[in-house]
Amino acid sequence: MTSDILFEHSGDWGVVTLNREKALNALTWEMVKAMHAQLLEWAAEKAVRGVLVRSMGERAFCAGGDIRWLHDAAKKDPAEASEFFRDEYTNNALIYHYPKPYVTLIDGIVMGGGVGISVHGDFRVAGDATLFAMPETGIGLFPDVGGGHFMPRLHDGVGLYYALTGARAKVADCMAAGIATHYTPTDKMAALEEALLDASLSDHAHADIEAVLDEYAGDPGHAPINDLRTDIARLFQGHETAAELFGALHADNSDFAGETLKILKRMSPTSIRITVEQMRRGHQLDFDQNMKMEFRMVRRVMSGHDFFEGVRAQIIDKDRNPKWTPATLAEVRDADIAPYFEPLGDTELVLS
């Protein structure tokens, strides 16, 4: 067992506490496996009527996976490092299908793997410190952990916008986009947590929880994403390929299009291509099919170039000057992208 994630039974609840405050509660492989095992146990335990996931510290709910470790592990053995994702995606699928109410308190940074253990649950309670992003295209990856399922289903092209640009969303934007389901002011979050744990959960547990969340709800204020929604809808919807999307952005004279192009040109061209295809396919897939697709994708990413170069530039050397290969979108061929989506044979992700 690991002290980086803690479990307790409190009243009608199973409580998960992410306990890597100094590492912004980033998920280790041990944390993922421990969480999955505990969730399975609670799913079968009648005395547990709901699951509450919280975190230690004020800065982060969970800033993602342990990217530096993944970088180092995949350099040595891409196949073995990919097994981390097999366990992570299996845990994401368990959360998506969980038979009992699943509540996360996401008051802080919630990115990457932190999105995977929150957004697929029933209730995501944001606070004043909530900061969402899926910045994977900037490190040669793609918005995984179920991003291919939930992001294309956000309205008005907002999901594809977040997926490609890594744009950050504070609490009002998370509410407006549908990433969070509820907002509670940070100064009331401790009282909300106490009220939830004190609540008796009946056979109508979702309604019981909703009543408590409503009691502590606040107004997150104006959502800046709504000021961009018309532009995003016009430019990020209706495209089959990245080339079509970039063509629309280049043809548009708005400041928004120009700024967006500047952002996208910093991202891995390969990541841009596979993410557009991931979102296009993911919109038509059920959750488990999407996770199977994402495992195929990540297995190929771990054997490629751009992930290692992106992590080097952003996290290791921090020169912010990645040398992508291929270097431009025009140089990424369809033949380069197709293998990311091909079956893996005996190593496919299998979800029961």
C-alpha cells in the first residue's frame, strides 16, 4: 500500500484522499492501482452508499499523472510504461460505470489524470481555486483518460478547443462548459464536505446528495468562455480534419482566430492531428470503445518521438522550445497518423 492515497469509511461513504500535496497530488502507478482495488471493494460493500474523492492541500485536486516518471520509464521500455495507462484507463472506466454515487471536490488544479478520476463521476464540485486544463498537445501527447469521450460532447465545439489549445478554465468556465456540475465557494467547501459525510444516503442517494450540494451552492459569476462561444462554434465545429480546421482559422480575420493559431503552432503537429481524429471518432464511440482507442493511441505515442521531446522541453530542461518531428502540420502524413488507431492484437485494452 502507499501513503500517497488514503481510504476510509465514514458514515455512508467511502472516502478517497489524494495525499501527494507537494507533487500537486499527481497520480503514481501505485495510487491508480490502489484506488481501483478500493473502488471495487466499496462497490460490493453494502455499507458504502457513495464515494467522495478529495485532496490534500489548497493548490491542486490532481495535476495529472506523474509525467516525469512516465518519460523515464517509457524511454527504457515503452511497452512496460504503457501498462500504467492500461491500469489508469481501467480505473477511469470503473468510475464511469460506478454503481454508486461518485462525488469529487475539485477545488484546485485539475488536469490530465485528475480529470480522469473526476469528470466521469456523477458530481464534480468546483471551488474558487478550480483550474481545469488538458494541455497534452503541448507535450506531444493527447487529451486521454476519456477525453475522447467527454470533450466532443461539450457544446459548441468547446471540447475540441480545450483539447487542442490546452486552454485553462477557471470555475465559471468549468460550470458553463459542463466540466463541473456544481460550484461551492472555497470558504464553504469544508462545511460542504462535513455535511456530505454527515448525510444519510437512502435508496435515493443521488437526490440526497443533490440536496446537500444545492444547500452550499453559489454563483460562480461570469464565464469568459461564453464571450468566445460564438467564435469557437464557428471555427471548431464541422471539420473532419485538422487541415480543414486550420484552413478555417487562417481564413478568418478575427483576433480570436489569430491568437488561436499562435497557440496551436506551438503544439506538436502530430498531437494536433491525432487529437482531431480522436475527437472525431470518440464522438461516435461509447465510453469503453473510446478507452480502447485511447490505449491504442498512447501505446504508439510511447514508442514515438514527440512525447519525449515535449516533456524534455516543458518539464526537464524547461527551455520551452520543443523540436517536433515532423515539424509542421503539412509534413504530417495520413500514413503517419493511421497506425495510432490500429488494433494492438494480444495487448489490446480489455474492459469487462
